[in-house]
Amino acid sequence: MNLLNNSNAYFCPMARKITDKIVFNHIQVLDAGAKGVSVAKAPDGKIIFIPNVVPGDVVDVQTFKKRKAYYEGKAVKFHEFSEHRIEPICEHFGVCGGCKWQNMKYSQQLYYKQNEVKNHLQRIGKIELPEFEPILGSEKQFFYRNKMEFGFSNSRWLTEEEIGSTEDLVNRNALGFHIPKMWDKILDITKCHLQEDPSNAIRNEVREYANLHNLSFFNPRNHEGFLRTLMLRTASTGEIMVLIQFFEEHKENRELLLDYIYEKFPQITSLQYVINSKANDTLYDTNIKLYKGRDYILEEMEGLKFSINAKSFYQTNSDQAYELYKITRDFAGLTGNEIVYDLYTGTGTIAQFVSKKAKKVIGVESVPEAIIDAKANAERNNITNCEFYVGDMKVVFNENFIAQHGKPDVIITDPPRDGMHKDVIEQILKIEPEKIVYVSCNSATQARDLALMDEKYKVTRVRPVDMFPQTHHVENVVLLEKRK
């Protein structure tokens, strides 16, 4: 392993602002912790959080942050390498911050993800757990994402070699990812291993064209520049969406760039742009313009087709989304006679996926555009037993709503990371459906919600699903059945 010679592999951006330097020698890394960092213990008993190391490594640690209960540090010397360590394949590993577990065997990634779910449910939920079903790993460990967003910057993040160089750096333009904890710094990305080609080819071609034609890259501090962000969406059907966000309008330059991209990559299904001079990059309150093709791409699952537009939420790993939905449907155990409520339905993908095994499915979502998509998709798929309603869940999901649509036999809920609002949980406990299938991207808030329902519901099945290999993120599906 040529790990020590990789200048990026263990470089920590925060090291530039080191305070209270302390070096601990021969520290064994004990566990994988939150947010993708690993955990060790200092001689004084405090926890040390260390990025880019693997449980089992023995390292010297230099701290750059000291708190009452913990340190944050970086590995400055390796004495022993963990048996679970592997060589990262990405040249940007350790600086990018996107794939923090790329130096860990995939089997161990799954082990720590399953452990995290189990610990959260036991420690936070304090519930009696059934035997865990094994975490479902992803067949693809790289090139699995269907959506990527890149930022332009005229002041790119410099490597340690560039900082130490005496050469005058003329071109500071970058198209890539934000450096962790540094909102104004972009790492220029040569090759990303998260999205299938032509993702890398499109991004690199856009950068090359922009540099060749002296198009200005965005400066977030001064709030100026022409090119702001690039979003790429792909589908399992092979369709591709490209959206460029411009900070200001220069019609001639914009059209020349968009025409060049479309000519260079004729397989693009949807080419769109937006002029965004706001303080933030978010697209949800902007007016997106279609330039070539159509304003959506199609995703397919068991013969169902779902349109994905620039603002749509769709599970980022298409293959694993299919597996996640199959587990959800299996946990629900539908016979064709049930009324199902799909809370936080998004664009209605789960609702439509289970609909052929249900009597009726009612989807509720707070984002109006998502419900428009859900209705359009149901019509496209000739599904007549799904109804979709827009509104704040804690307001819409009330006695009148239930009286109008019928008491649910099964509730499927897939809330955002914050989990369900307590009023929604109270309403679920009032109507007492026979089963609840709780899908979560945050097992900590899921555990909190399960504890609130424990008096009336017993957790009978648990299955984590790995949607994001090389990261610490994990999805979890829980089945709750009404206590007799």
C-alpha cells in the first residue's frame, strides 16, 4: 500500500487553522463514528474524531480542535494499517470529502452501517428489537448516483503542492465540489466515481470550453461571474438531463455554450438552464428554462415510468431504490383489500409501486410540484387507485381527511431526515392502523419516533439498505404491527 506517499489521502483542510496542537502517539482507531469520521481514545480518556482512517489503524494524531469532551485531529503518521483498509481509487479522496469510507472494505462499511442502525434503535428508541435482517448491500459500489451537482469557482482549492510552489497560478478556475466546511472553496474534479459516464465527460468538456472561451466562473464572496452550477441527472433508461445555472445573463455566450454541449453530446435528453442572481444556489424558487429536448427524463421500475424534472426528488441510487421499494412492499404484506396511506409521498413513487397490491392508496406531500408530478405519473402509468393531496402533513392529516378517504389499514411513511412531527405521530396513534412501514434516511430520528409509538406498536421487522456506498449514510425500513 503506497498510502503514505499520497499527499491527498490524509490531508485535512482544517489543518490550516490548527489551534491547541497536541500530538498523541500510537493511538489505535477503535470504531467508525458519525458523519464518516472514525473514533479513538486519547490517553486522558477523551474521544478523538479522526477523518480518513479505518478502525484497526494505529496512528499518531495531531489535534486541531479541543473541546470539553473530545478532540478533533488528523493522522500524521501510520504505525499499523488495519486489515480492513484498502487503497482508495479516487485521486480526490481525502480532500473532496464525498466518499469518506472509500479506504474501507465494503463488507466493513456494511457492518458499521448495520451497527449504527441497531445502536440507534436500542439506545435512542429503547425498544425491544426482533432479530435483524442483514443489511442489503448495493451491487454497484461506484457509479451508482443518478444526480450530481457541481459548482463553478474562480478561486479553486489549492493542493499542498500548489501552495508550496513558486510558480504563478494563472488559472484558478474550478468545476467540482465544495470543500467540507468551506462554502466558498471548490475542489476541481477530474474524475468522480459516483455517476456513470458521460457525467465526467460532460463536466470536463464544459470546463474546457469555458476556459477556452474566457467565460467567467462564479465568485461567491464577491457575488459575481457568469457560470454558477452544473447539475447532471441520469436514469436507468439511459436518458440524461443537463442543467446549467448562470449567475447573470449573457445571451450570446449562453447559447454558444448550450449549443456546443448539445452538439458534443447528442444523447442528452433534456438540456435546461436558469438565470439565478439570488444569494443561494437552490433551484426550487427559480424559473427553469428548457433549451433543447424535453423538460424531464424518464425512470422505469417494474414497467412503471416516472418523470423526473429538474426540481423532482427521486432516490439518488436508482437500482437500490428498486430494492428499497420491494422491501417496503414486502413489509406491508398487502393482499389487495387494504387502504394504504403513503405519508411524505414525494412524487408518489412508493404509492404507485405498491398500488397494484392495494385497494386504494392515498399520498400526502407538502411540495405542490411533487404532487403535480405524482398525478402525472399515475396517469402515465394508468393507475386509477392512487390519489394525491398537497399540504403540510401535520395540518392535512386530520380527522376530517381520514373521514373523507377512509381509515388506513396500512401506513407507509418516508419522512425527511428530521423524522415525523409529533402531531403526525399522535394522529397515527389515534387511528391505529394495523401496520406501519417506516422508511427512514436517519435511523436516529426514526428511533425517536418508534419510541413514541412503542406503547401501541411492536417492531417486528428491521432491514437496513445501503443506498450510498463509500459513505456513512444508510437507509432503514421498519415494520410496526399493532400490539394485541
